Amino acid sequence: MHQWNSAHRSLPNAPLPWAVSPLSPDPAPPALLAETLQGLQQSPRRVPGRYLFDLAGCTLFDRATESPDCYQARTELSVVHAHAGEIARRMGPCPELVEWGASTMRVIRRLIEETDQPVRYLPINLSAQHLQAQSAGLQHDYPRLAVQPLVHDLSDAHPLPPKHPQAARRMGVVGAAALAAVAPGQRLEVLRHLADALRGGALLATVDQVHEPDLLKRAYQDGHGLMASFNLNALKRCQRELGLQGDLRGFRHQVHWQAADATVQLQLVSPTQRTWVLGQGEQRIELTLQADEPIHTWRSHPWSAEGLQSLARLAGFSPGPCWQDPQSRIVVCWLQAPPA
């Protein structure tokens, strides 16, 4: 642990020397609402995966990842914990840390403890309220670290703010869950965006290599029902934002493994036929769901370390060392970004 990171936690947080954009509220933007409404009318019916991550969804997902059946987050943290010193030495002094898919911030806390004087942390996620809550706790613990949350998604290719003037380089972090949410057809484009955003720095990317259907199904069907609540929250959000009128009771949380493209597909299934109404007046839409008709929600696409490194080279990165757990389920990869 670096003394700089822990010795001054009781000091008040000094004003930031640059403007911080206000966070947008949690309600979905019009484009996402339109995509959700359109998806509910398609066959098969679907809700965009990003629509699941409002404040309630993020909170439920975080709790679900703590389930004994959910190996991903626990294993990722153990790998980073074991190798945080080596990773921090590679980062060098005074880095700016950027985390796409920031959630519980456990991994980034471990890296902050080992890193030599990090100057700023940019957590990125879809829920402004969730980011505010998590960032406030981190800022309290590390008052000398500037924390600037940003609300968008890994696949948005959204530009980052200018690098902090005191930062030696920009270091990116992408966890296994955020990377797995990227569809195979978008992977190269996303990596190219990251390579450009991190020029002169590096990316720490974690991949979930598990392709065992039973293990993956257990991970997404946790015995405490938290993943099911996370999934069902998408429809509760539709009630609030799209005016969905209809009974939500009895929906089954279902995990489907698609072997053809190695994808975990979360679904919501009604055991009986039911009719829903969305919107009002001229915007009123009536939907009839058949018994056992699935609504597709979140998708997770396992990677491999070799596949990530191969695409990363095409995107402009230079792959470095990798660290993994004894079962080689979770692999944390160092990817050197192109020169600034």
C-alpha cells in the first residue's frame, strides 16, 4: 500500500481545479426508450440489455454477483488482489484511472491502494444515481483522488474528457461483466475506441473464459433469486417509463445457453397468456404475450484471452502479460495502448 493513498483520508476534499459536468438523471434517454418499445413489439420480444441498469438494476446486479454461485466477480477480485502490486508497478506513478462498467468499485479500490499517487478516477456506467452513491464512498475514503463519474456505456464510443493535467498516463480498466456484454460483432470497434482513448497508457481487461453451460447457468440463476429480481426489474422500469399496464406476477427468470455463438441469454417467460397496454392515447399499444413466450433481456458473451489479444492487436494494442486463477476461468490481460 502506498502511504499517499491512505495517510490523508481525514483531510477535507479540496475543490477540483476543472469543471465537472453534472450527472444526468436515471430515466432512460428517448433513444433507449424508443429501442425498448420497438423491441417489445418484435419477435422474439426483447428489452435492450442496457435498459436493465438503472439504480435498482445496478444494485440488484451487484448483490447477485456476491452469490456463492456467481464465480466471476469473486474470482476477478482474487486475481487482481494477488497481482495488484505488479499491475501497479506497470502503471507507474501518477496515472489517471478510467473504469468502464464501474459498479462495486472493489477492483479499483485494490488498485488504488497499490498505485503510486493516482491523480484522478473516471468511473463509467449507465446509472447516474448508482455512480453517485459509489463515487461518494470512494471519494470519502480517498480525498486526495479526484473522482469524476461519467454516464454512458462501453459500446457508446463516447469521448473522454481531457486527461488530467497532472496525470502521467491514462490507464483503463474493463471488468469481465462489462466486456462480456459487448456483442461479438462490436468487439473490434470497441477495442479500437479504447486504444484511441488510452493512447500512451494501457488497458487492464478481464475476460471470462468459461464455456461450461452448467457453470454459467448456475452463475446467472443464483439460489437467492437476486439475478431473477435484476431481470424482472426491466419490466418494472417499463411500468414507470413506458406506461406498461398489466400483471407482472408469475414471470419466470430463465437462463438459456446458445451453443452456436457461446452466449448466455437471460429471458423472462410468462406461464400464461396475458395482454399488456403501453402508452396512452394515440401512442397506446396493445401487446399479447403467449404462454411460455420469452422476452429476451441481457446477453453475456464469454471471451478467451487468446481471442482478446488477437483482436487487441488489430485494434492497435500490444498485448502484455496475463494473470489468471488456478482454473483459468478468469484472465486479467495487460494491453499496452498505442503511443500518444
